[in-house]
Amino acid sequence: MPSNTPLETSPWIANDLSVWKDIIHGRTPALYRKNSFLFHQGDPAAFAYIIQSGRVRITCFHPEGMEKQLYIAECGCICGESASICGHPHFASALAIVDTLIYKISASELVAQMKQNWPLNLAVFQSVGRKNTVFQNQVLQLSFLQAIQRVAHLLLNLCHQYGSSSSDGCRISIHFTHSDAALMINASRVTVSNIFNLLTEHGYLLKKDGNSIVTNLDFMEQLAEGAREL
């Protein structure tokens, strides 16, 4: 695992389901099939959503069709809580990218429970704070880092959360495409593909049995910080 990659800035967000026990107790999660939306950008925030299992992509769309992927919600992550609390429309869209089980909590119930349950209140605000840290990190990266550095950070985050040691390096168990990576770091697919090809040509990235393998984490960390070049 990369030692220098702070987990709190990773756009893959998970949490211990037990922090939501008081509000999900006795509920049956709803199944959202792959490629189905939980909510769309601009929809009224009628519910907050807690992921029991699966994976949900949170994305903002520009009127001209461009999109920016904000984070991936995984087990224990709550989505739509900010809009539910503030009474605002959802600022992004949420799409299940695999079959996903989700607890739906009405906005009114979430607010009512938060008024009388400090542990729940704290869990919600910690979730909001966690996402704000992710968003701030994305702004900083877009402001100051080149695309190749952002790709390196992305690979380090993937290694941190989904990596396992192998004879070749750090094997990333989760599947992702160049288009997925491009949406996450706000670069074109062509740019990301060119960077991945360069990393592969220099031997820092391998593809084996459908998984990506980062062969040298130290180099990747230095690349992310701008201390090395290809």
C-alpha cells in the first residue's frame, strides 16, 4: 500500500454501516440495478441514501453535456445528505454502476433523527466533511497539477483501497477504464490513454488477467508529487 496517500482525499468513499444503525434498523434495502439512477442533478432532495453494498457514481453535468465525476459511494457511504438537510435540489446525479442495495431515508426523517440523536448527527457531519476534503483536494489538483500527476494520484488511491501485493507490484482488484479515470481527474480520455500507455511502455504499469498492476509505488508517489518525470 502507498504510505503517502491520505485516505481522506480518495474519491472512493466508504464507511462502517454500524454508524447508521439507529436509522437503518428494521429497514429493508432497495435494489438498484446497474446503470439505474438514484437521483438526477436538480431533482428535489426527497431522500438520503445509505449504501449497504455495491457502488454508486456521483457526477455533475454541464448543460453542454460535459461531466465531472466527484466521488464513488461504497458500502456505508451516505449520499444526498447535504441537499436533504438544506432543502436544496441535488447538485449532482447518482448512478448505480453495479447492482447496489440501498437504504432510502426520507429527508424529513433524517432531519428529525439528527435533532435528537447526537451520534447520528455527528456521522452525517463527518460524511459532509469527508466529501468537502475530497472536493478541496480535487480543486487543488486541477489548479496546480499536470494531468500525469493527477493520474499518478488516482493510481495511488486505487492501490491504497483496492491494492494487494503481487510478484509484479501492487495489483488493483477493481476494474476501471480510461474513460472512468478521465472523468475522475477531469482530463480527456485521449490524454489519460496516452499517459497510461507511457506508464506501460516504461514498465511502471502492467495489465494482467484484467487487472492493472503498479510495479513501483515509490516512483508513482514521486511522479504524483512532481519529483520525477517519464
